[in-house]
Amino acid sequence: MSIKMDMGMGSGMGSGSSSGSSGMTSSSSMMTVFFTATNTPLYSQSWTPSSLGTYTGTCVFCVILATVFRLILAFKARVESRWLDAELRRRYVVVPGKPDMSQRISEDPSSKRMTLSENGVEEDVVVLTKRHDEVRPWRISIDPLRALLDTLVAGIGYLLMIAVMSMNVGYFLSVLGGTFLGSLLVGRYVSIMEH
């Protein structure tokens, strides 16, 4: 599959020339250098800035899109955390003939009995460790929203990738600036899910 990126519209790049001794023509080569043209199309030919003002507006759009991307990642991390908390707080029905919670805790090898003391009061407690190797069940109230958020994250990520792959310095710096701004605003929420 050959990809051609024709940046000849005022960018100072020639089109239709061959690349010398390598034998590749411009129809099968991809632009691999950054350039500073202010009339680089973004996403379609109809979105081609025609002045410095429209180019600036396009760069501002890239900043906003990258910031929104980080906001959505932070939102997804927060709702995933809430879903996990709700899952861990879920109440279960007692089934006759099954051991109750205290019996299972006392028989669990990962639990440890210890004595905590605070202000001279001693209390016998059991410390439990949570295993994260279990797959949480599929839920109609959670999984469609999770799939929608994942799709939104992928879509915006691909749009940002296309902006960067245009090799336009302004678009590239705008995406980096939006990523910085979004991480500055809500990066602490995203890092919770990464660790």
C-alpha cells in the first residue's frame, strides 16, 4: 500500500520529483520532515486554512482536542474507580448451607489476625488482602458505557495522530500543548488507573 502526502501547496516542497538513487518516486514516498506551511489541510481538503487567522484557529482546535482527550481519559479513570468501588461494596445473598463471611475469613490463608490498639483500646481484627486476578462480571449498566468511552478515546486518539502525521510544526506543537494543558488540569486522575 503506497501513501502519498502531497504538501506542495505553498509549503516549498516539490511534488512529482523522484528521490534520486533510491528509486522511489513521490507517489510512493511519505513526507518525513516537519514544515511550517500555514495552509496544510487537516482531516479533509475542505479544512485547509487560507490565512494566518484560520491556521491559528486550526491550531487552537488541536489544542482543545488534545485537552479534551486528556479530560476523557481522566473521566474514564474516575468512573472505572467508581465501578470498582461499587463492585467491592456489592451485597451478596446468604445461601443456606454455605459458610458465612466470618467462617470464610478465618479459613482464608491470605487473612492475618492481629491486634490493633488506639488510645489504649485493643481490638481483635482480621486483615484481608484483595486478589485482583478475578475478572469482573459483565454488567449492562457498566460495560456499554465502558465500550463507548474506549471508542471515544480511540477515535480522538486517531484524530490527534492524523494531525501529528501531517508533519506540520504548528499542528504538532498544538497537540503537545493540549496534552500538557490536559495533563496539568486532570493528569492526577489518569495516573490512578495507570498504577
